[in-house]
Amino acid sequence: MSSCSAAYNRGMNTVEFGRTGFRVSRLGFGAAPIGFLGTERDRVGVILNTLLDNGVNLIDTAASYPGAEEVIRQTVGHRRGEFVLVSKCGQKVGHVPGTAWSAELITQTVEASLKRLGTDVIDVMLLHSCDLATLRKGEALGALVKAREAGKIRFAGYSGDNEAGAYAAGLADIAVIETSVSFVDQNNIDVVLPVTVEKNVGVLAKRPIGNSCWRDLSEFKGIYPGYVKPYIERFGKMGMTPESVGFDGDWAELALRFTLSLAGMHTAIIGTTNPENARANILAAERGALPVEVVGRIREAFNCAGGGEWKGLQ
């Protein structure tokens, strides 16, 4: 799989991705579900090729998502020039030598990801949610800077939230931030996004639809009940409906378009194992930003429910 020299647009709106020089689609694909839920390869291939065919040109994965990097290579490796490739590192995974967040582990993880993805360069490599103290130490980011200088990655970034996300966004070597933003996770709108706008940092929203928190907890499997439960609790406290905020549509579209309506937001990463959901997300993203008054009512519902005390969830 050759390196990505350009990000092509086949119809979906694209935006400048901070100071990276890439133009990225408003919708991106997040590979966590295909790894943690063990989605079979042919199904992944349908999803990824459907997204690429419709102009989605950013794929986000991680060394810690079991098998995800390999299946991306296997299903869309031949289309490498059509998408911006984002991965993550720093956590202890597999038999990679070194301790978590050490220069040794990060260096070796980058090498392993290059092989698993079958590419000669990864467009963006993110530190995978290390804490603020680790960021300040500098060893982890320093290892990514060396990987960038060696031509193994194009840009270094950080995946995380709250004060750590804001701190990372202000660092000269951080070109991309991935952070939790949704209608039930709004802290980073006020804490992280102002810094990314000031520093012209590319922004990816993780969990932009709040893990479908309008569904019953019993509908989730694998690792996801633990991730979605806090969102379900917040959702219940907010007590809003699409109708109450003046929106004529379903929850999934409302949630996605809310996230994409925010100043400084470039791409919302959707993880799905269902090709039909992928198509529905494409259509929703293409409808663009919500009316300003709808966004305002959603923000008000969050704050009135106690959102000022709710931190962004990792």
C-alpha cells in the first residue's frame, strides 16, 4: 500500500484539516468497533469501500484495536491514495517492547503499525489518551517527533480530553487533536476547541453521536456497555427530544449534525459495523450544519442538566 499523497473528494464536502495541508471529509470512519467487536472482513470491506466511494476520506484506527489495522490493509489497502490515515499509539499492546508511553514502545509501535497497515507512512499518529503528566514529561511526544523527522509519520497529534487535550493542542508539534464531542459530551467545546482554533490544529470528534445513548443499555455488547452507560445517564438527565429543540428528524442525524455544526470541528468519526448505518451517516453529514437556534437549545439543555460539571469522557 503506497503512501497517501492526496485526499480525494468524490462529492462529500471537505474542509482544510488545520495546518496539515489535507482536505478532509466532514465524516470519517473510526475502526474501534471493527476491532473490538471482531467484525468479519467482508463486512468491513463493504463498509469501508462504501464510505470511500461516497467521498469519506479519513480512516481512524489504533494499534490497540485488535486486528483493525490489518483489516484496513486487507480491504482498502489498494485505495491508500484516497484517504488520510490516522492511527494511535503509546498504550502497551501485544509483545511490543517497552513500557507504556516510553520512547521505545512508541517507536516500535509505529514500526509495527506501518507493517500491519502495509504503508510506508502514516499520515497522522496520535498519542492514545495519555494523561497530562505524561504529556508534560515530553518523552512520548518526542518519540513521535523523531518518527516524523524520519518520514514514518507526517504529523503528530493527541487523542484525549479536558485539560490534557487543551494543553496538547497548544504544543507546537501537535497538528491534530482527537477529542470527545457530542450533544451529551460538550465540555471540550469550551475547553479544547478554542485552543485548536487559535493554533490552527486539525480536529477529529470521537463518539460524535454519544454512542447512540438514546438506545437501551441491553442493546450494547462487548466492551461498549461500560462506554455508553455514562452517556445514557447524561441523556436521561437532559430530558430533551428532537422535537423539543426544533428538529424534524431522528436522534442519529441530530447528534451527528450537532457535532459538525461546531466552530473548529473538522471531521466526526463514526464507528459502525452496519453498511446501512454507514450510508445513513453519509446522508446526514451531507445535510450540513443545524440551524443556530437548534444548536443553542441543545447546549442549553446540556447546561441546565448539570453539564457544567460533566467532564469530557475518554
